[in-house]
Amino acid sequence: RNRVVLCTVMVMVGTLIAGFAGALTRGPAPEVSPRLLTDSEGRTLFLRGFNTASSAKNPTGLADLTEEDVAREYSDMGTNFVRLLLQWQAVEPEPGEIDQDYLDEVEKRVGWYEKRGYHVMLDMHQDLYSTYTSSEHVAGNGAPEWATQNDRLPVAEDLDMWELYYLEPGVIRSFDNFWGTSDNDLDLMDHYAKSWGAVAERFADNEAVLAYDLMNEPWGGTLQAAEFERGPLAEFYRRSIAEIRQSDSDTWLFVEPQAVGVNWGMTSALPAFDDPRDGEDRIGFAPHLYPLPMDLGKSYASAKEEVDDALATWEDSVLRTAERLDAPVILGEFGLDATAPGALDYVDAVIDMTERTGMGYAYWSNDPGSWGPYNGDGEPQPLADTLNRAYPRAVAGEPLSISTTDIHLTLSYRTDPQVTAPTEIYLPESFGAGGGSVSCGADCETNWDAERRVLSVTQAPESGVAAVEVRAA
Ligand code: IDC
């Protein structure tokens, strides 16, 4: 098995190098995301938040989360976004039967976020297809038992890393049966798409739900890379988009690339998708970022140069794909053991990149433990401070530049006469109880909400380019 793993890794690295060589011959990538998300007031959104949470990977499909947890997350880190994990097995526990009680529970949790001004992306999560690829239920989550057909192929029980289960025959066959690339004709994909249709029916008019993330980390089984992304994966997205748009014309639909390789910086081959809604398309791109040196166990402190190279390559690849898809970008997952050497510098580097390029992000994850902002006893870790950064939550126009430190923020944007709602800036405690001293030109009005730690800035609509500067008091 070690040899199989080694060969697979070599093939992947080979593809990666080929990808890099391709990138060199393609001319410059865009420097910022070609499109940015806006809220119902027309303001440009900067989304900062967490994946909530790995604890949802159980048959109930619900994370270990209370309303107090949400309140605490806001007061500790000022987030405005959540990638909320759902599971297909909880939505459609029996073929064709949608569990509306489950959607009630999801709606209740969405309400906790809505009350605090968050935007929500519902993520249909899966790892390794399903819990039921083996009778021992050793790993995986996502698909219902009835939709898991491993054709009696084996799955090991003792692998060191969860990702290695992706190479097990029973897991691969379960995926092939889903994508319709095996000899079986099960039409599972149609069930999944219709489950999305049911979720969309429920959340179409929910103001807090901004986006649907159609499938976490797709894996092609025996079909990989472009053949997979342009073939069954694209077909699956088209069917899901069609089902969702029957009842929901406004929620953004985020597609993910193949995870393996693209998480490291390879360029995705996903095609662009038509959106059958009236008006501008609302299709987004939600890749993940896990640099290869770190997947292989290196820390940021020990491999900074390599990881920085991987970050630059990833940024380049993702912006190219976003341009091709004409899509805004949400970095749906990045994360690491935040207690490892250099980890917090890595987090800062990734957030700087999202700020510079206009990407939203969801850190993986807020489960208590070494990767999260709270440890196993629920006490805040240094990561909580690192993530508690100043940022413009919503900008009343087109952002031109942003720069933030613990004690200083500058933001410039072109005002938009159509947008009357204020620009909103979150400022952490390091700016002082009063939110710091603000300068924003002659025609502007400001308001400080001390409880939410949000500064609102209203510019005269005809002021053209607005410049806002905040210094810690
Ligand atoms: C991880 C969890 C881990 C669990 C594993 C398998 O942290 O406890 O055993 O999933 O379910 C991803 C996945 C995300 C992973 C995360 C971290 O989308 O589900 O969570 N990760 O490994 N892709 C790359 C990393």
C-alpha cells in the first residue's frame, strides 16, 4: 500500500509541476478577484468567519453548537460569516424523503447567526463519500447509507491519515457509482441535486443565507483532474443549479474544484456555468487552501519559503479560474494546528492575501482543540487574537485599497450613488473602547456601535473616491 500511496503522490506532484510550467506560459493572472460579493444594499462584502463545524459530521448532521457559542465567537473575533456544515444523509435519510425536521434545526441555527448580522454559506459536506463505505464505518461522512454502494470492495481500517482512505477501493467505487462512471446506473446524482432543491426551497427567502456550497472537496474516484472536473463534476453542478433555481433565484451558488492538487495550487479545469436566473449570474468559486509542504507535516517556521511559494502559486491559479468562471471567490477552508511553530504567521499571511485579492474566507475550523480558537476546555487560544483583526465588513462602493494592522486601518473606495447604506468597519479592542480616531474627509458622517465594535461611515454619494483612516486611540 505504501508503494501505491507513493506512486499516487508522485503522479500528483508530476501534474503539479506540469501545472506550474503551464502557468508560466499563460501571461499574468489578475491581481484581484474579478467579481466581489455584494449584500442586499449593494455594498461590497468582506466575509470573515469559520467552518462550523467538524462536529456536524455525525448522522444528525448538526454541529455541537449553541447560540451562546455564536455570541461568544462574535465578541471574541468579530466575524461576519459562517460556512455551516450540512449533510446529505440528514437531508434525505430515505430515498426521496426530505427530513423537514432537520431543515428546521438548520434554520434555527441560521437564525442565531442572522440575529448578529452574519452571512451564511450552507456547505453540503462530505469526506470520503460517506460513513457507510465499509461495514466498520471507519471514516467518512456525507452520503446516506442507501446511496452508498461499494460493490463489496474493501476499505482498510488502520490508515494513519484520513485522506489516505480516498485511495481505498470501496471508497473509490462508491464515488464512481455516484458519478455514474461505473457500470451501475443508480442515478444518485439526481437524488443529491433534488436534495439541494429541497434545501433551496426552504432557504430561498432567508436573508441571512447568502450562498450554497454545492459539494465539499469533490473527488473523482477513478476519474481525475480535467476529465473529472469537465465531465461528471460539471454535470453534477448543472443538475444541482437547475434544481435550486426552480425555487431560489437569488442565493449565490458556489462550486468547488477537485480538492486534491488544487488545494496545493494546481489550476482547476472547471468550466464556466450558466445561471438560469434573470439578471447577472450568481455563480461563485470556493476553493480550499492546504499547501503541500504542510500536508506532508512541515511547519510554517521550518518551511516558510516553500509554503510562501505554494501560497503565491495557489493565489495565481485561483484568480485565473475565478476570471474564467467570472466568479467571486470564497476561500472555503484553510487551517492548521495553530499551536505549531509559525502557525499564526501563516494565518496572518493567508488573511493578508484574502484582503489584497478581495476573497472571503472561512477558517477550518472552530471545533475546540489545537486547530481552533478555543482549546479542549473552551479557553481562548492565541489564534483567537490573530483572527480578531480589523476589516471592512461592508463597503458602500468599489474598494480600491485596504490596509490593516492592530492599531491602524486605511480604506479607500469609489462611492456608488446607488448605495445609501453606510460602510461598516469592524475594529478589535486594540483600537480602544471608543473605536479609535477616524478621519474620512469633509462630507462624511460616522457612528460607533460600541457593543458590536462596528464603525459606520456615510459619505456624500457624489464624493467620488472616499478615503477612511482609523488610528487606535
Ligand atoms: C477533518 C477533521 C478531522 C476528520 C477528517 C475526516 O478535522 O477531525 O477526521 O476531517 O472527516 C479537509 C476537509 C475537512 C477536514 C479538513 C482538515 O474538507 O473535512 O476536516 N480538511 O483535515 N480538506 C483538507 C483538510
